[in-house]
Amino acid sequence: MELPYELLIGWRYTRAGRRARRNGFISFISFVSIAGIALGVAALIVVISVMNGFQQEVRQRMLGVLPHIQVLSADGGALGADWPQLQQRIAHAPDVTGVAPFVSGQALLAQGSQLYGVLAWGIVPGDESRVSSLGRHMVAGSLDALRPGSFGVVLGDALARSLGAGVGDQVTMVVPSASLTPAGMIPRLRTLRVVGIFHAGHYEYDSSLALLDLGDAERLFLTAGPTGLRVQTRDADLAPLVAQRLQALLPPADVAQPWTEQNRTWFEAVTIEKRMMFIILAMIVAVAAFNLVSTLVMTVTDKQADIAILRTQGASPRSIMAIFVVQGAVTGFIGVASGLALGLLIAFHVDPIVSFLEWVFHTQFLPASVYLIHRMPSDPRLADIATITTVALVLSLLATLYPSWRAARVQPAAALRYE
């Protein structure tokens, strides 16, 4: 099947522009345009993939500690006396895979001169595997060592290092619930024995979370029962829908809060940042794509005699325009394809690349205390890559329209006057 002559000539101009020595400057500008588009597309793919990976990594580690849903009292106090019946009703709800009571409270943890604020959770060790994966992240000791009345505590590894405490050591917990004594109101103190250390991989929890037995936590925080129920669902993405259904089972004073609401600010910030980065980097691709305008304008000027000959042989203005659209589109496609290949290559190997750069420059790009994780994750997604590729191709095509229109307006007589 014979191809349209517009396509053949446009492809020939693309190749000839690179080989002709007298058009070296045009070839250089064309190369710069291709390189700019390629780098812009690669940067977009890498940045969006890293942001996807960062969000996914933090989400996975966060949900390894946090439940998908928390059932809490609206006033922040303990649940009602009928909480065991409520737990049974929730456990039999659709898409619910586990329910466990807990007590939550703020406290201070001290050993020697070290003093740190912590989030204390009272849990039932036997039920913990139903609502979190903390049991699989123990690096020393065991959750089963949290026995009622023993006042043991399980610490995050970063918190344990900060305190200088190991398994078997004793630490002092200071809770805000004050005791009335002849000397006045004084904070409640309790000596606890470290029975385990966990590493969840999420710095916020590794550095600030302390686990106690449920009964011990109730006595420390002076609660008349658990302050909430932790609920695990079949799929974390179903948590908002399941929370809505559970709300109908709860007393008016209780509320079902999915994990998306507990961390709404963080996830909304990441989503907005991702959108803004896409817009900013897309502008870089647009600038590179519109470099094609300069390339094609100079090509049209150089090829005026050819255009005039084609017009005298019967080529229509639309055909002339199509020739240069093909030339610009091929140049844009080469740039987008090169950027796609480069971007995917880096996106799939970003962690070893970053590790190598950290080793070369003797620095750390992702301090765990700031970025919650210590490695550079990457998650290239087909939808994002398709969007980036489409936007870049459309911008490249738009950049060809004006020079191609100028070529179509060339008058044969004027172009051949001095030939």
C-alpha cells in the first residue's frame, strides 16, 4: 500500500535536516528540542513515580500500626459498659475481619535523665494480630509478654534507643491523670519493665509509641473500660464505606473514624503536592515542546524553494501544512519516546541510584526523622505514564501548527523570484 506523499516528504525532511551540513544550526536546535522534551518527560515520570511510591510506602507502614477504623466515644472518654456486645456486633458486620479494644493516652516516659513524650496504647496481645501487623515487626521480646498486672511495656526501637533501654530494663511512665495527696495534686507515676521492642518502619510510631496490657492501661489512665475499638477491614480502601455502615450500629455518643480521616491532612497535602509538581514539570515539557516552533520556522524558511516547487506541481496548502506537521510530530515523538525510556529506566532503579549518590556525596537525602522512611520508593503507574505521554505528544503537536500554517501560506512566485 502506497503511503501519502505528505508523510514521505515530512519523514524525508526530518532525516535530511539531521544530515545536511549546511543546516547544522537547524539540526542543533532540533536536537535541543528533542533533548528538552526527553528530559522533561523523564523528570515528570521519575518525580510522579517517586511521589506515588512515597505515598504508598508511608500508607503501608502506617496501616501496619493503625487500624482501618477506630470506634471512639465522641467525648473522648471510655466506651459504655456494653462495649463487649458492641464489639460482637461490629465483628459480624460485612467486610470486617477483626475487632479489638484499646486504651489510648498521652504520657511521658523516662529513664535516668532521658524524658520523652509518648502515645501509650493499652491492647489485648491475643487480639492484636486481628487489627495490626505489629506482632510481625518485633525485633526483641514478644507482645505476649504483656500480661495483666505485670505492667510490662513494648517500645518502638527508635524510642528504646533514645531512652537507652533494652528488654528487661525498667522505665518510668508519667501520666497526666493526677492523684490527690496531702501535698496536693501530683502526676501519676508507674515503673514499667520493657518486655519487647518493635520496628514498624514508620519513624513516627517507632519513636513515640508504647504498648501496654489493656488492663494495666485502664488502671494507669483511670478509665472505666477501653476508650475505643480498633477495626480491621477486608480492604483498606473499603474503610470509609464500612465506617458509614458501622455508624448505624453505634450508640449516638460513639463515632466510627476511618484511617483516611485520621490522616486526612497528610494525604491531602501529598495529593495537592503531586498535582502541583505535575503542572510545574508539564510547563517544562511545554517550553521544550515549543522549541519546535523555532526549529520548524527555520526549516520552513530554508525549504521555501521546495515548497514553491511542490505548489507548482499541484500540492495544496493543506498538503504543505501536513508535511511540516509530520516533520514536527516525528521530532516530538522521538523526544517523548526517549524521555519515556529514560524516565522508566530511572524510576525502576531510583533507590540504588539514590544510594549510590548518598555514598558518593557522603550525605543522606531522606533522614527518617523528617521523611518518615529512609529509602527512596518508586511506583510507576500506567495511568500516570499514559497521561504524561499524551500531554507531551499533544504539546508537541500543537507546537507544529503555526510553522506549518506559515509554510502553507508561502507563495510560489515570491519564493522562486531569486532562485
